[in-house]
Amino acid sequence: MTRTPMILIAEDEQSIRDCVREVLEMEGYEVQTAVDGMDAWQRLNAQGRKPDLLITDIMMPNMDGYELIERIRNHVDLKYMSVICFTATRNIRSRLADSQCIHVTKPFDLDELLGAIESCCVNNNKPNKELL
Amino acid sequence: MRRNPELAHKIASRPDIERLRHKAIDMLQAAQLISVLLSKPMDAVKEIEVEERVIDMLEDATYNFRTYLREKLKAYEDELIRENTDQRETIDRGNKLIEDTVKLGKQRGLSHLEGRR
């Protein structure tokens, strides 16, 4: 039996956070939300099941997406986590060139986001299948 | 009115203008997502639930954006007032300096300085 993928959304804009959560729940994903990078980092380090995928904005208060991604990539248990980041400018893309993230440009089309999520979840399942 | 590209670039690269641009993109993004959300097929109970939530989201988003813009405009206004005050003080100091110089000139009998006023 395959488990439902869990997605963590880090986005400071409440309307986007709520809408994306709503849509992803409709699509059958399990969703957690965080109001900024710091909140996301605390959730990633909390006890219990870790999310399979992080969707994060870059411009956020307290801790921005750059720092959050850097911490994830330097963390022993989280460094291979799939990350999709919302970007709005080319500068952001070039700064995250080596971060192994999928970039989705705002304002994005929902199908584009769903396609990116699907490809991440398929890739995440590969190692598990090989172990069986 | 002719655009000044240098000034336009200077204004556009200000961090607060950049943040404002991101905020506007976020609003556009939220509107797009809400529109997609409402177009999804769902049962009547779910539809009412989602619509209610979407209305709340829209109200919150509009309120937040308005508040944000108001705060920004107030900050710009304060900045302009501060800049104008600084300029006014500089002009006043300059005028005072000229007056003092002329007075001093008169006292010393150098009346030709008055012509510079």
C-alpha cells in the first residue's frame, strides 16, 4: 500500500497558502502549512512523520526561502528532500542554481505546480520501490 | 510626460518598491488560485464550504493589501515631509548666513556685499 504523500507549504501570504492547501487536499495530498521559513524549519525538525516535499516561497519574514533551503541541504536527514520554490525574478533563480530545487514562477499556473509536485512524488517513490 | 529611465530604475530597485511588487504578484496569484478553486467540480455542501472560505480569503487578502499600501504611502509621506524639512532648514541656514554676512559687511563698511543678496 502506498502512503499519501505529505507536503509542507511555507508561504507568508495567507491567501496563497490557504488556496494551495485547499487545492492540494482536493488532489488527495496530505498538507501542512507554515507561515514563514522559521515556522517551516521548526516543523521539519519536529517529531513524527517528515514531509515528502517542501513547497516554499523565497521572500518571507523571519527566515527567507534561501536560508531555509540552505539549512535543509546541510541537514543530515533532510538534505535529499524534494523542494519546489516559488520565484518571481531571475536573480532568485540564479542564486538557487545549485540548490536542486524545482522553480515555479509566480504567478504560476496551477497545472504547472501540480505537474512539478507529481514529478517530485514519483521521484521520491523510486528508492522505496527499489528496496521492495 | 517623458519617462526618465535612470529615475525609473532607481525607484524600481528600491527594496520597498521591490517588496510592493512581490506583494502585487502575490495578490494576482491568490486571485488566480481562487478562480481555479471555484471552477473545480464539487458537491453542494463542499461548494458552500469552499465559497465561504474563499470569500473570507478574498476579504483578508484585500484588507491586508490595503493596509500594506496605506502603511507604505504613510511611510513615503513621512519621508517626503522629512526631506522637505531638511531642505527647508538648509535654505533657512543659507539665508541666515547671507544676512549675517551682509550685516557684518555693512558694519565693516563693505556695502558692496549687499549686492550679492
